[in-house]
Amino acid sequence: MARRTGDKKAIRKAEQAQIRLRQQVFFVCSGQPLSQALLTLGLEPERFLAVRNGQMLPMDGVLAAGDEVQLVAIVAGGCLR
């Protein structure tokens, strides 16, 4: 069955970007900076690196519809001997 042109669910889905963190998948509105999307999700942008299409995505990079972004947690600390 074909979708109608005015189908709101199809339009919403087409305007979303996908953000993955470990096993979790989040859908956010496209057209906003990555840092803003993370803050909306309750995540601190300083704690992550983002990869889109195999390349680093800066936190001020704008999300496009259909983007699939993988977040990688930054690990710091330890002791030097």
C-alpha cells in the first residue's frame, strides 16, 4: 500500500536523524547542531565523540535528515607510574 503524500508519520520520519549510543537508538529532529540534540537527550556533549559516515562530526555540525551518528564515550583517567 502506498503512503499518501500528506502522511504525517512519513514526513516526521524523513526529517529525523538517528543517534546511537551503545545499544540505545535515539531519533532527533534534523537541522540542529549535534550538541543541541545531545543536550535535548540529557547527554553532555563534552563526554562524547561523534562519527557520521566514517568521519568525525564536530559538536557544532548540523544534523541532516537521514543521518546516522554513532557516539563514542570518551574515557579518561588512570595513573602514570
